[in-house]
Amino acid sequence: MPGLNIFTSNQLEILAVQLAQQLKTPVSETLKPDIIVIQSSGMERWIYQALARHNGICANVQFPFPNTFLDHIAQQVLADETAPWTLDPDVLMFKIMKILPDCTQMTEFEGLKAYLTKDATHLKRLQLSNKLADIYDQYQVFRPEMIFRWERGQKGAKEAHPEDKWQAQLWRQLVKDPENIHRARLQRDLIKKLKTDPSQFTNLPERIFIFGISYLPLFHMEAFVALSQLVEMNLFLLNPCREYWSDIVSEK
């Protein structure tokens, strides 16, 4: 049944037992894999061994990271809208590297222009582009509202610093082409479409498990909550306290 189920414990081993119990109930389509969203490869191996120990076997289970999982859901829900997604982190570095020479002719990029002088081998430009691609990728997840403000050409308090001005200008150059779709826009469009006509999506997973993730940004939580209206979402949280939280809240 669609909805958000939350399992908590102060021991990861107990959560693994609860997860194993949930997986004992098969999905309606036998060959359809179960999805367990995790945050590290080490957690994947640990869960795999724990499930095999408790259930005797662990098979037909996929362990995507949050971004990978949401990218896959977006491809199913948005269909052709994700086809021209050219701001994937893997290619973003090269797009930045391509447009930097033109950008450094603008006033906002005087600092970068000075840094990129005497760069005959373009090593500095490559390293800078790689670092910027990583920063922009994090902005899309942790600061999507800033990304959209930049695209609208609006200035915020944070943009008072010179580095924020050229970062905003560089981003606007990257998204100037309407085909350059990025993760923040995909997430926004995904949530909007899930809420518009949920009955049309028949290819979504029947149930989803989120296990052992210590922190999820609002970017991911909003998408998971929207999905919980259509599929069964099971969130396994490690609670660092042995007491029931409501019992230890002071009267004040």
C-alpha cells in the first residue's frame, strides 16, 4: 500500500532484522527487484550479508544511491524530458572547460582570468572546471533554490560576494541552452508531475526501502515524500538514543 513507513532502532542490527522481515513478503511481480536505497558501497555489502544471514538468501535486490535512484525514477516519469539531460556531472566539467575562455572576458571573471594566465597546457582550466563541476553538482542538491534564483537573474544576500557573482553568471551561461537540463530542474519537474496525475504511472517500483542513511537533504526528502503517495516507502532510521524521545522532552 502507498505510504511512508518509518522504522527506528538504536542498533543497526535490529533494523536489519526488520528489513529482512519486510522482504519476506514478496512483491506482486516475482521477477521485479526490490530497491534498497543506501549511501555507501560498504553499507550495501553489510546489508547483503545481513539479509542472507536472516533470510537464507539475498537475491534480486538493487542498491542505488539516492541521486542514482531519483535519476532513474525521473527517466520513467518524465520520459523524453530527460533525454537531452546534458548537465550530468560526468560531462559538466567539459562544458565548463569549453565556455571558460569566453566567460573570462566578462568583468565578473577578472579574478579567474588572472588565475588562468600562463596556462599553456590548460591544466589549470581542467582542474578548475573539475572543481566547479563538483560544486555545482552539490548546489543542485543542497541549494536548488539558489540555482533557480540565479537562473531568474535574481540576486540574493549571498551573491554580494564577488565569487558568487561570477558563479551565478557562469551557471547562467551553462543553462542558456534550454536543452541543458540539470538535476534540480528534474527533481522539481518530477514532483510536479507526480502530483498532477499520479494514476498514469504504472511502471514505478511497488515498494522502496531506504536504509542506513544518516542524513538526507530536503532535495531528496521532498521527492521521497511525493513518491510515497504512489508507492510504499519504508524508511529505516538509526536512532542514537535508547530512550523514547517523547519521554525525555522537558516540560519547558
